Amino acid sequence: MATARDVSPQWRVPLLLFGFLCLVAGIFGGLARSGLGGWAILSPAVALHGVLMVCGFFGTVISLERAAALGQRWAYAGPLACGVGGIALLSGATLVGLWLLAAGAGILVAASLVFVWRRPSLDIGALAVAAGCWFVGNVLLALGASLFAVLGWWIAFFALTIGAERLELSRYMPRPRAAHWLFAGTALALVAGALGSPLLTGSALLALAAWLCAFDLARKTIFGTGLARYIAACLLAGYAWLALGGALLVAGAAHDTAVHALLVGFVFSMVFGHAPVIVPAVLRRALPYTPWLYAPLALLHVSLALRAAGGLAGDLPLRTAGSIGNALAIALFIAMAAAQTLRRPAGRNP
């Protein structure tokens, strides 16, 4: 239940809708960039496809989740700034939008530091460092840096956020003390790589993929049933794309394929897997598990494999077909999640 200093769940919905608007525009912009020129809703969605996805959508959702966990009204200024910033980008107010996204990231940093003060630990500290990486990248972009220059900061943001969350959720698994030092070293390498070394970033991503496969709870819950097995399948498939993206960055080849392996294969697989936990925490409505959730998951990974094959082979039609499949998978997952959420009364998953 929301506290007196928190925001009621119904007031979180408009913030979420801002993020989803950025997602839809970003997807259409991505399809246009893949060769379907008639699919662009607004021309800014084509030029700013990556910004809308990373900052407008994911920035809003992650900031909203963190604000809901913190339970302080001021923290909701973060997702609000990200959502409004995305709308500003679509309206053509690019500079205003970029600085709003930077402000949203700054508020996420502040919220993350509150968590560090409340419970200092490796996983909470890594979340704060992740937010800091996103903030640096967004400020650089607002100052005129290229997308290529900020990409390492965004990759570090996602990798550290997801890695820290898995570290926290797997804290009761027995693991050697060295595992924590390995995670900390990987986090430092990601930050160092963001300064301008794709080789170091790729190496750190490979190390993170190996760490997650060795120490994450998913390697055990994949042998379970129901929701636990579904989440594990999402995670393990995502770790495979994380490893591929890291390997391509190390090789200095197929940059576009590497980026989509990371931001679609890895990150969206995490979204699919964690949604049954995140939705109740943010909206106070259950998202019940159904085996049909495997359908969009399978479509996501099969279509991304087609996209990757097309990108590596220089086959534009195959790459475009894979991109369409990615968009359909995301749309199908959202439709199924919404249907599952709305058919149940408010509450948490059992």
C-alpha cells in the first residue's frame, strides 16, 4: 500500500503510458530504419530511435520502478522527466527533451543514493553506479556528443542494473567470496570501457555473462515449473545474447548486430522475465503466469536470430523480417500482459 509520502498506483499509470508512447514511436522508428520507410510515425522517431527506446521507454520504466520501491513522491519526478522528455523529442524540441532525460537520470541517481544510505551493499552500490552511467551518457548527449560516444555508458547502465538485481535476488545461493570480487571487477571494467573502449566493454560483458551463468539462481530454477521456470528461461536466453553482444564488440565486428543483441535480446528478455514481479510492485495488480507467455518469448528470440543472421550476412530482407518479428513479439507480450493483468482484481501475484 502506498504511504502518505508515496504516489497512489493509479497516478503511476500516466507515467507508464508516457514510457509506452516512447516505446511505440521508437519501434516504428526502428522499423523505418530497417527499410520500412512508410512505418515512421514522426521523423524524430527515426533519427532518435535509440534515445526513445533507451531513455524514453526504459528510463521511464526503471525510474518508475525505483520510485515505487523508494516510496517518496519526489522520486517520481524522474520518470515524469523521462516521459515528458521523450514526448518533447517527438514534438521536435530535441534539446529540451535531451536535458529532461538528463534530469530524469539525475533524479534516478539521487533515489539510488538513498537506497545506498539505507542499505549499503554491493548490489545496491552497483545500482547507483548504473544510474550514474546513464546520467553521464545522457548529459554527454545533451551537450552534443554522438550516440556512438554515449553507447558505452548506456550499455553499462543496463548491464549493471540487471546484474545488480540478479546479484540481489540470488543472494541466498551459496557462492565463494571471490564471486563478489569478480562482480565488482566486472562493474569497474564496464565503467572504464564506457570511457571509450568497446574492446573493454565487450570483455566485461563476456565476464558478466559468465558470472551470471555460474552464480545466478536461474541455473537452478530452470529445472522448476510454472513461473519460476519461465523467468529462468527468459534470463538464460538473455545471457546468451549478452555473451554474443560482448563477443561481437571484442571482435570489433557487426556493431549494429552487437547493439541489438544487447538491447533487444538481453534487455527485453529481462523485461519479459521480470514483468510478473515488477507489475505488481508498481501497479499493485497481479500479472498471473500463463504458459502462453512463452509465445512472445520464443518469437522474440527466433526473430532476433533472423535479424542477427541478416545483419551478419548483409541480407537486408532477412534483417527487416527479423526486425518486424521483434516488434510483433514486444506487441504480443504487452497485449498478453495487459490482458492477464486486467482480468484479475488489484493485488499481488500469489
